[in-house]
Amino acid sequence: MSIRCGVESALLHSKVLSYKQRLVRFYYAASSAVMLEDHVFDESPRVDYANEMVNFGRNSSRVSSLKRKGSLFPIVVWVIKTSGWETETARDRLFWKAVRRYGFSHSITCYKIIIHLYASEGMHMEVFALLKDIVGFYRKAKFETFKLFSTLLDSPQHVERSIVVYDILIKVFASYNMLDDAFDVFMRIKHMAYEADVLSCNFLLKCLVERNRVELVGKLFQELKVSGPSPNIYTYTIMMSFYCRGDCGQDVDINQATAIFEEILRSGENPTVVTYSIYIRGLCKLGSTAAALRFIRECRYRNQPLNSYCFNAVIYAFCQRGAVDEALQLLQEMQSSGVLPDACSYSILIHAFCKNGDIDKGIDLIEEMELYNIKPSIISYTSLIYGLCKSKLMESSMRVFRNIGASGYKYDQAAYETLLSGFCRLGDIDSANNLLEEMITNELAPTSFGFQSIIGAFYKLGLLNNALEVLNSMLQDGVLPNIITCNFIIDGLCRESRFVEALTLLDVFQDYGIDLNSHSYNAVIYRLCKGSHLERAWELLPRMMKRNILPGVANYTTLIDAFAKQSYLKKALWLYTKMLKVGVTPNTITYTVLMNIFSRLGKMHEAFIFFKKMVEDGLNPDQISYTSLIAGFCRNENMGKAWVVFQEMLRKGLLPDVFSYTCLIDGFCKLNRIDTASLLFDEMNRKAVAPNVVTYTVLIAWYRKHGYAEQAHRLYNEMRQKGILPDDITHTVLFKGGRAEAKVP
């Protein structure tokens, strides 16, 4: 075998000399040009090995001892002689086929010869293809990939040629997401006292960033700075992107990004417009919009490269915080600085104005785009449709929608579903169905959002069976409903007391893999409690936990309120204690429910303790919280404290409603403080808080009881003139002299 190999090797080298020039001319130019682009190797492996090759990998000795049906070296010579080694030929010569026929040892030796020959002639694309084939085999056969390093070493006299192979091997490993192996190759090259190619290092660094390999990102970047190859502007830009991305569970680290900028300036590299735009986006993601704008203006002053992406990031940040006018001013500044806005610049502004209901400004911006020969994108038109739908101008939105098709655009799902949602919000189900049929005819499958709009419309109209039909249709089409859609269906079933179906659907949704939350179950709990099925509602908590859904504050609060209303006060308080034990933090509603419990019992000391606890927990009492205290103090005829709470409510900027005023008026009437009660009644009218039948009845009762019949009848007539219908209690106190009790909350 060794003699035969020697003869064929000699034959190989002689043939190479005669075909070398033709090979180099054919491949070198194309390969070198392609290698300049770093994204060339950014692809997912598509090698599909036969299952039997897995078994080869489990026993490498078995592979080596396979019966050889011939020698592979003539094939090596044939490949070298053939200048047209195209993809089809390469596919026919897969490494695993060679191993199957000639054995592993023989095959890897021959592939190594081809790889190094191609590497020496700059045919890097071919080297990449062959290495990818070998690495794919190693992975499938579960071979130890670190052995590839020594296997592919050409010879001690040709280490430089091997370095080229290792550079490409870094990219091969990275393209397979074998990032630890790729980094290992980089470190091995370093230990050989050679430098890897900066393009390969940049590609590896980019892959590490994309996979959020934070530790290796920092380590590789540090190695490049210490031992080379020296980072170039693309290296720095990748690192800038890493610190400014603000995703993958990592916050924007603007300090590190700024440090990168300082390193760029010290290194003598010139930041590109991409570098600047990434840094500006990072500032905007951090919420430092003003700093981003200052940075843009500094760049303009220093005549640094800027493009529309730099400005668009700040325009978008302004719009996100509602500063639409500032965003528009920046667009004008962008134009005056010589940077032309693009369709994205205008689309951001059009969406913001339309979202705020300023449709006219959105239309003006589209006309401005056409004036500057910037073709509005379908996103721009969709934003305008959204604004028109939000303003309930469905005919106008439909005209804009039809103009999209007339302008040569192909309708997309977003445009259809925006219009679909508009019709559904108005309850125009027929128009929504017609649009849905047209959408399907145009081979655009509705998304879960489109189905959500229709199901939501049926839910609001009380057409639950229609909503269920749409749900079945979407499940048959393989579209899973989102949580909002699921909650529509569940609540609709509970509203019709179809609890068994609701509970069954909860299980079905979770079996489909839909991640329901505690709010999904709360619809059932609330409806069961409202229907006085407390025990069944209580049983849902352990059922939720079996499904790995932890009961939330809304679930506990709903049950506490229900138990309190049914006079199960001890159970309500026990549930509150359990809630704290399992680590669920009460919210404002929870505390208000607890305050109501003690307020109704006349235990205002305990009620006020919960009020203070709410404030201590950093929660802001709302109008209902204050009214609960006011009502309790008024029941106890402690009007001094009721008045203090009322004034505190006003200082907090919370406007009292009719219930707050009625409680106070009733309390002062009970103490015969009709002067204060009348002042509060007049204040209600001044502040446009309309009195209700209870408010009038309380005052009529006091005047009637104390012999002021004329005043009582005047209030009665005023009440009727305002369209407030008297009830039985009103008639009783007015015509029979009875005593009315105010129905305080």
C-alpha cells in the first residue's frame, strides 16, 4: 500500500504542475472576491448524512478496518485535473461516501491533500466546502473534533499553509455553532506563535455575540488586543453592537460602548457610519434621547459620516415617548444637514401622528414623501389606515387600502388585519368577514391577531357560538390563539354559565402549548364567585398549581372579595394571610377590599391600619380606597375624620365622585349639619358631579323630617327635571314623612 501511495503521490504532483495555471486562473479571482465578504460563511449546515454513518463514528477502528474496494488517490488526481469541480461534483464526493468505500484513514489523508493544495492557491471557498463536509461527518459520527487540528496539520515545513486551513476551520466551526471548538482553534493558532486572520476572528466574534456567549466574547476581544490580530473597525463595531443591543437579557452598557469609541480613536481606526448608528441606537434604548441628539450634532460639527439610520433611531425614540413635534423638528434638521430622510423616517412619524389621532398630519407627510420622490411604503399606508380606523373613518380607510393595490404594492397581512380590526371594533362583522375571505383568496393566512379581532368582536356582541366557530376554524388551520383570544372565549362561556366547557377549554389550550396565565383562570373564578359558586371557585387554585400556574394577586383578591360579600369574613382574612405566606403581594384593590370588610363592620381602626399598610407598601390609594374610608367614618358619625380623609383625597388630585359626596352629605344630615350638607351639594353641581337618586333622597328626607316641606318638594321637582327617576324610598319620605337611609358604597 505504501509503494502504491508513493507512486500515486508522485503522479499527483506531476499532474498538478501541468494544470496549476489553469486552476489558479479559474478559481482564484472568484474565491478571493467572495472571501472579502464576511457574511459568505454565515450559513446553516445542510449536510444530510445517512443514519448508518452514526454507527461508523461509534467505533473508529471499525471504520479504519473496513474492506477497501480500491484506492482514493486516483480520485485526488482526477479532481485536481478537472478544472470544473462544481457543486454537483462536490456533492457526489461527500466525505462519508469516501469513508464508506475507502476507510477513514485513507479518506482523511486524501482530503487533507486536496484541502492544502486548494489553500495554497487561495481557493478558500473550496477549502470551506471540504472542511464543512469533514466537520459534518465528525459531528454525525460523534468523533472528537479537537483531533482535527493535528490531523489537518500539513507538515512542520508548511505551517503557514496550515494556518490558512485553520482560519477557515474557525469559520466552519462557527457556522455549525460549534463556538467552543472555533475558539479552541483560535487559541491553538496563537500557541503556534502565528496570527489568525482578522476576518475569521470577526466572524467568530459575531457568532459569539449572536449566541450571547458573554464570557467568550470578552475573552476573544481581549486576546485580539493583546496578541493579535489587531482589531479593525469591524471588530470594534461588533463589540459596539454587543454593548448597545439591549436584548438577550442584557441591558445596554453605554459605559462600555463609550470605552469602545475611545479605543477606536486611540487605535487610529475611523468609525464608520454603522458604528455611529449603533452607538446612537444604544443611547436611545437606554432612554438617553437628549444625549443621542447631542451626539448627532457633535458628529455633524466634526463632519463625521451620518445617515438616515442615525436620525431614525432618535426620531423613533421621540415618538415612543410621545414627543411627536420634537421628532418632526428633527426630520427637518436632518434635511437641512444634507441627510435625506428615507421611507422609514416618514413611516415612524406617520404612525406616531396617526396613533395620536392626527390623521391630517399623517396625510401631509405622505404627500411630502411623494414631493421628494420617496415612495411611501406599505408600512406608511398601513399606519394611515390604522389612524383612520381608530377615528372610525372606515370608508376613508377602505379607500386608502384600495389605493395600496393600485400603487403596485402587494397587500400584506398587517394591512388586511389593521382594517379587519377596525371593522370589528365597530361591530361590522359582515365587512370583516368579507375582508377575511378576500384575504384568504389572496393566499394570506390570518395570524392570531386577525382571528383575535373577529373573536373579540363576537364576544362583545354576545355571539359566543360564532366566536367558537372561528376558534375551531383557526385551530384546524394550525393557528394557535393568543392569551387574549383564549380569555375572550373563557369569559364568554362563563358569562353564559357554561363553566364545564370553560374548564375543559382551559385544559385544551394548555395541551396545545398555549401559555395561559393567572388572568385566564380569573375569568372563571370571577364568574363562579358572582354566581355564588364559591366552593367551585376555591377549588380552581390547586388546579392552577397542578398546571404550573401560580395564582396571582387578582385570583386571591377576587376570592377574598367574594367571601367577604357572602359574610365569610374569617375565611376572607385567612385567605389574605395565606396569600402573604406564599409570597403574593397585595395590590391597591386587595387592600381596598379588606378596608371595606372592616368599614362595613364599623371597625374603622382596623380599616385605617390597612390603609396605612397600603401606603407603606408604596401603593397609591385611589378614589375607591378613599371613598371606602369616608363611608366607614360617616356610618360611625365620625365626620371629623371623614372630612380629613376627604381633604386628603383632594390634595392628592383625586376627584370625588357622587358616592363620596353622598356619603358626606348623609353623614352631616344625620348630625343635623344641613348647612355643610347643602354646601357639599352645591359644590357637586359646580364641579359637574351629577347627584343621583340617593343624594336627592337624603336631602329630601332631612327637609321633610324637619318640617321644610317646600324645600323638600323643590328638590323633588329639580330631580325629575334632570331626568332622575324617584324610587320607592323617595316617595315614602316625601309623601309619608318616612326616614331614608343613604345607600353608601
